Amino acid sequence: MFSFVLRRLASAVPTLFIVVTISFFLMRFAPGGPFNLERPLPPQTMANLMATYQLDKPIWTQYGTYITNAVTGDFGPSYIYKDNTVAQLIGKGLPYSLELGFYALILALFGGVLAGTIAALRQNSLLDFAIMSVSTVGVTVPNFVVGPVLTLVFAITLSWLPAGGWGDGSLRFLILPMIALALPQLAVFARLTRGSMIEALHTDHIRTARAYGLPARTVVVTHAMRAAMLPVVSYLAPCAAALLTGSAVVETIFTIPGVGRYFVLGAINRDYTLVMGTVILVAIFVIVFNLLVDILYGLLDPRVRHD
Amino acid sequence: MTDIATPAAPLPDNSSPEMQGRSLFQLALIRFRRNRAAMAGCVMLVLIALFSFLGPHFVSHSYDEVFPSYVTIPPSLEPRPDASSLQGVMESIASRARVDLKEFAVEGETFTVTFTSDKPIDPRTTRYVDRANEFGDATIVATEDDGRTVKMSGAVDREYFPFGTDGNGRDLLVRVMLGGQISIAVGVLASLVSLGIGVLYGATSGYIGGRVDNVMMRLIEILYSLPFVFLVVVLVVFFGRSFILIFLVIGAVEWLDMARIVRGQTLALKRREFVSAAQALGLTDWQIIRRHIIPNTIGPVIVFVTVVVPKVILLESFLSFLGLGVQAPLTSWGALIAEGANNIQSAPWLLIFPAIFFVLTLFSLNFAGDGLRDALDPKDR
């Protein structure tokens, strides 16, 4: 197992490298630049700025510098948020996104698995139909509709909860963005769980467990659940990576100072280093969660061997 | 599944009429028809498409026509303007034209108005009347007092805004229709782009196999670990925001799953006898891929397309929400929803109407896709 983790981490390095390279050149070959404002800067100022940020060097030199710096953890200064390095910006925003994303992930995972299991146990009943309809709505209604509607109902009309912002970080501020973030994922988890749970309940070992006279709860929770969790676990990796690195939409709607907005803001402002920083952040999250999920997979299904 | 490509030709005489065979496609069709949710989804999709593409021909307003008199008015089936507000409108016209309003009367679709002034009134005053959205065709019917009193008559322009208007005074009904056209077009075209790339890539990789397959699949794995939504944002921001680019870009990032599915199919297909026969006939790899492999992967591919279309529509609306989608005065459902979300407190209908159509479309696509998958699933036979 240990050597498996090591090998996977080692193979992540070239992947990360290729991701960085593709993003770097894609951005640079596009027209426009961070200092091409609506009112052009005087040529001398422009030249000075380009020189300060070493943007006047040949692209290969810039690429080399970026890679060597990035390896040592220096992701460069942000071009737009002056006086801030990219590492500082991400360091400031990430805790907010992580906290919100973590709650949303817990809500989506447990809510989805619970709803899916109930639907599977009462297959083709009214309850099953209701749960699946709601989850279809969850999948199809984008969170930029859910967000404003939640705000309108719970913050503006009923004024139970604050409409946005982080406030003092108490749960009151987190409930609405958490729901908006979790709902689509919760719906996916519910659908996945229902499908695999129905299949698992029809397998031989469940029939055997039932024949032994085990209580229904034990059969479902300890025997069927284990097999039914496999597709859920494999969806967990992309889902966790997406939720924990913040959502541009939810953070914009609820004015949360997280890291999700930086990518869009960075791209719009041609803030090359900021975009690269967020790309690397997301790629690392994706790789790490894929690895974790593979390990979890081996624990759930002993037939999966990592050797 | 080659049956799909061939039209239902009349069966040869040796099969008796009551023992008519059913192709796999016909069986799938029968199963699909029995699925009520899927059929309802299909009907709904057709209705929404008709609404979006034919609807604008039945509405007299165009999507970029601005009605300055009707900014952000709520939806109503009653025609605008309502009679009670006309007096006030005419008074403001009179003050703008620097004349006094003496009499004003509305009878059905026409109005008559009398202006007075201490100086002779310029006959061009009619233009002040015409300029208001509420009135039109103003003509002078009588001039009295050496031109100091002018009688005009004209038509009251009645406009219907069943969905209300937006913050610029544009008819939301027409804008929802246009948004539907763009969202549906992006959804279908981007899915076709991803279908083209994915099928070709997957079939080539699977059929040739060996080292080529390894390299091609490795490339897909690398592309999977790229943060793709981010990539779309970068591409759209950096290369402009034209309509064509948006669906090309979305299509170009959605083909990965398609390629994997087609490759899996191809791996199974290339062991089949008809492929060996084609090889024995001396066909080139490309001919075999084109004529024998690709047509046989069509079943799972069609099912997958129904999954891709809503994904693409959602992605486009996400881009529009961030302000990276099609540019005004064109619009898409996503852009309309974004606009509505910003004005949710003052004008909730701006969010409600586009959101209803958007969600209804995705809902129907989901049901139709589920139905198609069940219908084509060989396990269910």
C-alpha cells in the first residue's frame, strides 16, 4: 500500500507538469495582456511594467523562470492585486472555500446517500418517485438559480438568515451558500446510491444474509451499503475537489471572500500568475482526491489490489 | 445495431405477414413509446423548440426593440397602456411640446386631443405625440384660432407584454424565445462537435490499439486532470466571445467521455467477424473505422448525447452567468437568468420566466435521455 501511494504521487508529478505547461502556453498565445487597459498606457510606462514583471523576456525564458520558481513554492506576484503574491491571495481565500466546501460536501454525501438508500429500499413507491423527482430538479436547476431564490425566500422575505457575506463565520452565514453548493451534488449522490443500492440488494450475498435472519438494518447498513458505495466513492473525488476549491458562482452570489472567484477574475483581467496559481491548486486537489479515493476503494472492495 | 442506419425496407416475401420480424431499433422504439415520462419529455422538448424558433414570428416585437415607456413592467395579459394612465402621458407630451392640453379623449383604439397655445402651433407637434410608445399615427384634423388651437387624432398603440419587460424596456417574451434559440443551438452544436471529436478519437484509438492506443488514452487521462471549467473560461476570455467560439470550445472540452465510451465499444467490435471479413477484403484501417466501426457504436453514443446536451446547456449558462457568454443584445437563457438574479427583489419575473423554460428543458432532456437509455439497454430485453 505504501509503495502504491508513493508510485501514484510520483506519477502525479508529470501530470501536474503537463497541466501547468498547457495552461501556461494557452494563456500566452491568446491576444491581450494584463496591462492592456481601455486607455492605453504610455509606451515607457508599459515597457517599465513589462520589464518589472519580466514579461519582455522571450516566452521560453519566462516559462523556465515560472517553473523553477513554482517548484520552490513561489507563484509570483499578482499583476492586478498589487502588493499581493499569488500565494498570499490563495492563502487568504482558501480557508473560506475549504470550510464552506467541507460542510457542503458532508451535507451532499450524507444527505444524498440517505435519500438514495431510502429510495432504493422503497423502490417504485411514491416516496421513491418523490425523492427521484426532487433529485432530478437538483441536477437540472443550476446553483445560480438556487442561490438567488434561497436569498429571496430565506433572507429577504422571511429574514431568517443573512443574505450574504462571511460575517463572523458562524453557521448562520454558511447555511444558504452551503445548500446552494451542496444541492446539485446531493442529487447526484442520491441517484448514484439508489442505482447501486438496488443492484446490491439483488445480489446473492444479501439474499444469504437475509436468509440467515439478520435484521433488515444490519443487512442494509453493513452488507449492502458496502457494495453500493463503490460508484459513490468514485464520484467523491471530482466532487470533493470541486467543492473544496470554491465555486465562482456561489461565492459571487453570497459575496464570500473565497478562492473560487479568483480564477474568473484572474482570467478576465489576464492576471496570468493568478490563473496559473488557481489551476495548480485545483489540479493538486483533483490528483490528491483521486489518490485518496483509490485507497478508499481498496478498503471497501477487497478484490481491488494495489500492487 | 446496424439496423438503425438502414431504412425499414419492405420485408422479403418469404416471411409471412403475421410473423413480421422486429429489428432491434423497432423494439427499442416500442419500449421508448411505452415510457410515459420519456414521451412527455420528448413532447415538451418539441413544444419548447417550437416556442423558441417559431414564436418570434407571432410576436410583433423584436428582441432588441426598446420601449422607453415600458421599462421593467410586470407581466400581464392586459394590453399596455391601461386607459387610466393615458391622460398623464398626454399631459407630459403637451408640456414637452410647450403647448397646453385642452381636451383629451380616448375611444376604443383611437384618441382625440386638443392643444392650445398663445402662439400658432407648429404642425410638426404631431411628432411629439408619435414619439411616445403609447400613441401613433397622429394627424391634425382641425386648426382653429389662427393656428393657436390644434385638434389631432390618432391611434392608441396597444402592446402586449405577457412576460413583462426587462430593465431596458425590451419584451421579455421575445427575449426568452431568443435565449431559447441560442441555448438550444449551443447545446446541439456543441454536442455535435464533441460527438465528432469523441467518436473519431475513440474509434481510432480502440481500433488501432497497441502503442497508439496507449498514447491516446494517456493524453485523455492528462486532459481529465485539467480543471476543465477553468479551461473554458480561459479560452472564452482570451479568444473572444463569439457565438461560434462558445460552442466550439464547449464541444472541445466535452468529448473526453465520448471518446472513452466509443473506445470501449470499438475494442469489443474489432473482435467481431464482420471486421475480420473487412480486413480479409483488404480494406484500409480508415475505411473499416469509417464504414464498420463507427456506425456500430451509434447506440451508446446516442444515449450519451442526451446526457451531453443538458450538460452543455448548463455550461453555456454558467459562462453567461459569469458574463462570458453571448453578448447583448443577443441573449441566452443563462444570461437572462443572471440578469434576473441581479434584479430578483425588484423584478422577480425576470428570473422566473427564463428559469422555468431552462429547468423545463433540462428536465425533459433528462427524462428523454433516461428513457432512451432504458430503451436501448440490452439487459432489459
